[in-house]
Amino acid sequence: TGSSRPQRILKAVQKNATKGDPQSVISAIDYYCRHKEWAMNVGDDKGLILDSVLTEVNPSMALELGTYCGYSSVRIARLLSPNSKLITVEFNPAFAAIARQIIAYAGLQDKVTIVEGASGDLIPKMKERFGLKSFDFVFLDHWKDRYVPDTKLLEDCGLLRKGTVLLADNVICPGAPEYLKYVRNNPRYESRYYPSVLEYTKAEDGLEKSVFLG
Ligand SMILES: O=C(NCCCCCn1ccnc1)c1cc(-c2ccc(F)cc2)cc(O)c1O
Ligand SMILES: [Mg+2]
């Protein structure tokens, strides 16, 4: 029984990054996944788009669906203002365990809450669990066939407000065609596509940014 890919990513961070320095954690993961072994982080190309949308929104409460190793959790949390928070949902406990360590290595554990479980079960419990009114920003990066049902669930649970920004990864590769149809043909959303590439490759991919109009 050898190590897992997330365990090898954690080791690369511990070896090559500086504790408490989020940018060095991001760079260490990007270097490892570009030159050693590919992994499904949003990556440095799409990551720059994520950074720019985040800086524009400056969310107080952010939600991420799909933590994996915590790469985008670190990207998001490093840009949050003081007292702003990120809640990130991960279904796979092994992924969550690695992400917790990578987020802590970056020194961002006080800004990030990792919740383990199925997004469909957790979303309806968020208001009571975290005493929050609504999210200012949502990053969708989990199972691509959950993007639509979970967006509808966020609407129905009153977790979106006028102006909440949804940013969806992988709308081209692996693809989220139903999600694109849902947000692009819906008068309650104003959507825009940001073309980019699949992390660490030259394949086409991109992010869809959708503003909830209330
Ligand atoms: O499947 C992806 N992510 C979801 C992982 C599981 C989420 C579990 N979970 C968390 C919370 N609720 C459920 C994904 C896949 C790829 C990809 C692209 C090309 C390829 F050839 C193979 C794979 C690229 C990504 O950027 C991705 O995000
Ligand atoms: Mg992704």
C-alpha cells in the first residue's frame, strides 16, 4: 500500500513551501502537478481568473463545493479580508484530511472551515449550523452533475442574495453542459464565460461566472 496522490502533494508542500506563506504553497502545488504528476486543482491559469473575480467581489462569506487537496481553498482564503470566512465542502474524507493539513500549512486555518459530507445534505443545514444569512461568493468545483441541483438548493434555502457571484470550474472539461444551460437561459442570472485551459494542460476549459439577480 503506497501513498496516494493527495499525500504526495502534501509532501511536496511540506518539502518546497514555507509554513505560513500561502503563495509558496500554491506555487509548490502548481510546480508538482505541472512537472511531476497531474492533479485536478483549478491550477495557475484558471487560478488567476479566480483571483481576479475574488478581488472584485471581496466576499465576507464564501462557499466552495469540492475541496480536494485545498489548493483553491488556499487561493480563495489568502485573498479574503480579515473576519471573512470560507466554508468548503468535501465528500471524500481522505481528501478532506489532506486539505486540512495543506490549509493549516498555509496558515489559513482560522479563515477556512472544511465540512465533510454530501453537498446535497449539508447545504440545507448551513444557515443553522453557521448562523449565516447568505453567501457572497460560491466556487463550484465538485461533481459536475451536482452543479445544477446544488445551485437550485442554494436558491431554495435562501443562501443566495441579490449580487451573489457563482463561479464554476470545468464548464468545458470535463464539462457541465446542463449547468451552462441552466444559468445562461435563466433570467435570474447574469452569466459570463472566461475561456482558459484545463489545469496544467493545453486543453480547452474555462470558468462561468454567474451573478444571482434575486
Ligand atoms: O471531477 C472533478 N472534480 C470533482 C472531484 C470529486 C468531488 C467530490 N465532491 C466534493 C464535494 N462533493 C463531491 C474534476 C475533474 C477534472 C478532470 C479533467 C480532465 C480529466 F481527464 C480528468 C479529470 C478536472 C477538474 O478541475 C475537476 O474539478
Ligand atoms: Mg475543477
